[in-house]
Amino acid sequence: MKSIIGRKLGMTSIFNANGSQTAVTIIEAGPCVVTQKKTIETDGYNALQIAFGDKKEKRTLLSEKNHFAKANTTAKKYIKEIRDCELDKNVGDTINVEIFTEGDKVSVVGTTKGKGFQGVVKRHGFAGVGESSHGQHDRQRAPGSVGGSSTPSRVFKGMRMAGHMGTDRVKVKGLKIVKIFPEKNYLLISGSVPGHIGSIVLIEK
């Protein structure tokens, strides 16, 4: 597996050679620094720990400073561990967008936008009672009945109700890398990826 940490910058659209328009997401991918290399002999499994984004020194613990010093790099804000990584990298090496090529199919992992406390119409797509309630009012977006009376005398777990919506960890698969700008570490990926502008995502191949 090849992976890199990136920051979502926004969306735009580009035209390909035949003139068709494609919506793309702009991601600043890397550069990431390898801060630790784990092996079966020392840790029981193979993995690379990569770091992205500078962190203020006054907000960095001494143990973190010593950890990053082993990789000859400054303190980083975001750290991810990539298991069974196919990249032949050592501690202190840099990973950038050159690990991908245009046309590659990738998966993007991110955290969706937080939408707060939402009702059943927005959260689950309910149609609402509408005007078919024989005289009741203010029922357009009501959830309706949620359980029985004497049997089972409770509400089953998993009942679709109002509640907190968003901030879920989501992986979107089958996205295509449309264009790469290596001088700026930009990836243009087809379609949309989870998260708000400025959020951190993980790109996997």
C-alpha cells in the first residue's frame, strides 16, 4: 500500500483532451517525512510512520521533539502509521506526490463535515407527515411513531431518530487522480472527498 497525508484545499473543474468537464478536488499532498520504521523483528509487523504539517515548537512536548529529532526534522502536527507500506523508505526520507501517477485509482479517508443536532428529515431522509394527518398541525417534519405500547414496551436499538449528524470517519473508494502538480505538491482527484476545506485526509493506493 502507498499512502500520503494531505490537506483538502477545495474543489474546481477541469477539461480533458476531448472537451468533457470533470469536477475535481484539490489536495495538497505532502511532503511527508518518515519519522519511524517498524519491522517484524522489532515490533511484530511492518509499518511506516509518516508526519505532515509543521507544529509550533512551544506546543510540542519534549518527548515529541526527541522523536522527530531522530528523523532530522522539525515537529509535525499530523502523524499516521501505514501498515505493510510498499515504499522503500527509511527514517528521515521524504514522501511526496511522485509516488502516484496520473490515472491511478485511489481511496481517500477523511472526516465528514459536522452538522450538529439534526432532525429525521435531514439526517435520514424522512418525507415527514405532510398534510395527511387529519387535522394535526406542525407535523410536517415529525418522525412519527417510534415503538409499540404494551408489546414490546420499548424502543428498539438502532431506531432512526433525530441526533448528532456528521464528523464520521469515511473512506471513499475508486477515485481517480486526474492531474498532478509536483512543483506545488497538488493532486487533482475526481469527484468529492469527505471533510471541510482545510481538513486533513489520507490518500491510499
